[in-house]
Amino acid sequence: MAGRNIQKYSSVITVTITILSAMVLRQINIRVEGPMDQVLLILRSMIYIGLYIGWGISVRSRILQPLARRCLTAVSALMVFWMTARTIRYLLADPVRPLRGLWYLYYLPMLWIPLLAVWIALSLRKPDDFRLPRQVRLLCVPASALLLMVLTNDLHQMVFVFPVHSSEGVNDYQYAFGYFLAVGWMISCTVFALAVMLVKCRVPHSRNFLLLPFAPVMAAVFYGVLYILRIPWLKPLAGDMTVVFCLLIAAALESCIASGLIQSNTGYDELFLVSRLGAQILDSEYRVCLVSRNARAMTREQRVLAGVQSVSIAKSLQVRSQPIGFGYVLWQEDVSKLADAIEQSEENCRELAERNRIRQENLELQKKILALREKNRISDLLHRETAGQIRRIDSLLARYERETDERERGRLLAAAAAAGAYIKRYGNLLLAGERSAQSDLGDLARCFAESFLYLELLDVNCLQTLPSGRMFPTKEMLRAYRGFEEAVEGCLPDLSQVWISLRDGRDVSVLFIELVSGTPFRPEAVEADSFSCEDGACRFSFRLTKGGEG
């Protein structure tokens, strides 16, 4: 830190000696004439131009915000331009108009440097990709207009008024309205820029330190007033207006940087040294370049290993690394609390895992119990719905055991199979009804088709013309299939023909079942919506409410 302070103060001393040297050269320049006068003028100008160029290079390496950095570089370039124009002006003796033109060019930096200060202030604490709003960029319009008014002063004399027969060239003039307008623009922009910087500042300095940049500004205002009033003693002491204003501008901006109003890339080494984080900065050969006060000493082997992975140098101390431009940065972390927290978290995870395992087993057991209950409920429901068919199968199989005629035994077995097919298909349709209130008519068609397979073994001609892709309530289809089975059982063994068809209506479709049998049929045996019988042909109908297209 002591080395840093020496470097800082040596820079200040160097700049001070440089300015004092230029001031001595000016005093000598006032007292000599001839070629030596111009040599001293050029030498003094080169000193100041070099000083402003150096300041501009320094600013580019210190300022963080890209827009502020570009604006400060532009300020440095404008001051170099100002000094160059001023040097050329004093080197020329005549004619008058070129001298006035060079003098008017002074107002390019005088009008634009305050505007750049405003842009610098507005860019502070903004991201790197920040762009000035359009209405702010439009401030260059009045600055350009004022500059144009100054440059064309010989046409209208709204800024400087020269006598008609003036013999003193650029020095015999009076101020006009345009001049005070330009001065007002400079002061307004400067005060606004400093006020914005002061409001945006978050550096915990004292208020007196933050007001430091106002000192050069007030000095510039005071000097400008004296210069306008043409105080006699001012000219030999500080008569070079360009030099004075450039130095005060640089001093004001440098004061803003020093006080933290403009964020700069300085002081990080001191911050690193006093930070609570134990850290080290290494070069590419793992040599220590900078180490904080709280960092523990590490061997070279530990530093090399830490460059590629985390290293523990104590029971509760871990070293991590991150590559940087010229090497690595290592930092030490106290992980004792973290280790305790991890251990506690692992214990909690084990407890939660055990609880979740028990809870999952309980859920699986409850799921199995519910599945068994549902299975038993469906089984009981199917048993109740098909109890008659089960008894019929038992009866047919008992007769099959007693029957000696092979043909009759085959018919009994086919009738039992038909009843079994009904139980199977009715159960499938019943399960479908448990899942959804609507089912495809194709499911009912497949029920009829399987029953037809066994009825055809009994020499029954079967036909159905049911379409698929139409949705009807499952309960109504169960009712129709149950009615079909009751009708078939009532007509056997004399059943000869079965025909099932569907007639579409607007809201309701009607399922027709037509049977031809020699056995008289009792209509009350079937729960149908309508029934008719003529010459041994019986016709049943069941209403199916339309539930939408499948």
C-alpha cells in the first residue's frame, strides 16, 4: 500500500512540476521577443498538449463505463484541439480573418465539453451496453447551433461586435447577446452534470469531499468573469485563457474521479489487501503476486493443485480457484458451518427417506386394498347381473351329463357356450361402463358377434347391421344386450333366425332385434321399449340416446 501511495503522490508531483515549468516558460515568453518568443510558445504548448494526451490515456485505463470512457477521451481530444488552435493563432500575425477563424474554433471545445460532461453524468451506474436516450442525444442540436452562430459571427456579429475600422484584429470587440447565450449554455450543462453525479454517487465519503469538483468549476466561473471584465492584473498572471480553462476542466473531471462521482478502475489492490476474504493472486507460474491479510500460507504444491481442483488445507478450510487473464485467483473458504449443515441435511434426508418409504408402502397397501375392493364390487355386480345365465349353464351342463344322444349333447353344449359368451361379453361391457358413461356402438356389435358364433352352432341364422363410431350411454347398451339374451333364451331351442339393426333418429336411435322361432314367446320376459309378434316373428326395440360421434 505504501508503494501505491508513493506512485500516486509522485504522479501529482510530476504534473505539478510540469505545470509550474510551463508557467515559468510563459513568464519568460512575455519578456523576450524575436524567434525565441515563438520557440518558447511552441515548447509551452507541447508541454500542455502532452499533459492532456497523457491524461486522456490515463482516463481510458481507469474508467469502467464504456460511454463515460469515450466521452472523457473526447474531452481530452477537444482540449488538445483547443491548445493546437490557440498555438497556431498566436504563431500567426495576420491577416485578421484567419486569426478570428482560429479564435472562433475555441468554441468547439468550449461548447461541447460541458455537453460531454452531461452525457458522462447520465451514463454513470448504467450497464456497459447503455445508450443515451434520443432526447438526450438531441442536446447536440443547441450546441451545434451555438457553435455555428460563433463561427459565422463575421456575418451577423451576434456574439462579438467589432468596430468598423478596428485595427487590433481580434482583440478590439464587445460582447453581444449570443456570447452570453453560449456562456449560459456552458454553465448550465456543467452545473447539471455535477448535480447528477452528486445525486447518483453511492460512495460513503463526507459531503465536503464530494463537493471537491465544484472548486475548479467555481474557479473557472470566477476566472471567466474577471476575463470578461478585462482586469489588468489578470493578463500577466493568468492571461492564457485556453490553458487556464483546460487545466480547470481536467481538474474538475479528475476531482470527480477521485471523489468517486465517476467510477474508476483504481484502488482494487488496497481493497484486496484489507478484504476479509483470504485470497491470493498468482501468475501463470503459480507465483504469488498479491495476497490478502487473512489468507493462510500455502505451499507451491498446494497452489498448483488448487489451480485445477478444490483443495483442503485444513479440516474446515477449502481453497478454490478461478483462471484470470495472466494467472489464477485463489480464495479460501471456511466450510465448517457448511460441513455441519451438510451433515445435518444428510441426517434429515435419511429420516425423510425412511418416512417416505413407510408412507409409500402404506399407499401401495391402500392401493391394493382399494383395487381388491373394486374388483370384488365388479365381481359381485357381474354375478348379480348374470346369475340367471350361470344357473342356466349349470342346468345345461347337468342335462349334458345325462343325455345320451350325441346330437342333443352338442346342442346343449352349444347353448351353454352361448350363455358363457354372454357372461364374458356382458362383463366386458360392464367394465367399460365403470370407466366411462359413453361407449362406442362397436363394442355392443362385438358382443352380438360373439353370441352369434355359438347360436350358429344351433343352426340359427344370425345377422347384424350395426355401425361403429357412434357413442351411446353404456347403461342403455347393457340393457339392450341383456334384453337380447333374455329373448334368445326364451326362444331356444326353436330359434331359427336373428336380425339386429339400428334406425337413426334426430336425438334418439332405435335398436331393433327380430327373432323367428316356433316357440311361443312371452313379451314380459324382456324389458324392451316396444314389442310386436306376427306369424312367429317377434320384434323388440330399445331406445339409445345419442351421446356424440366417436
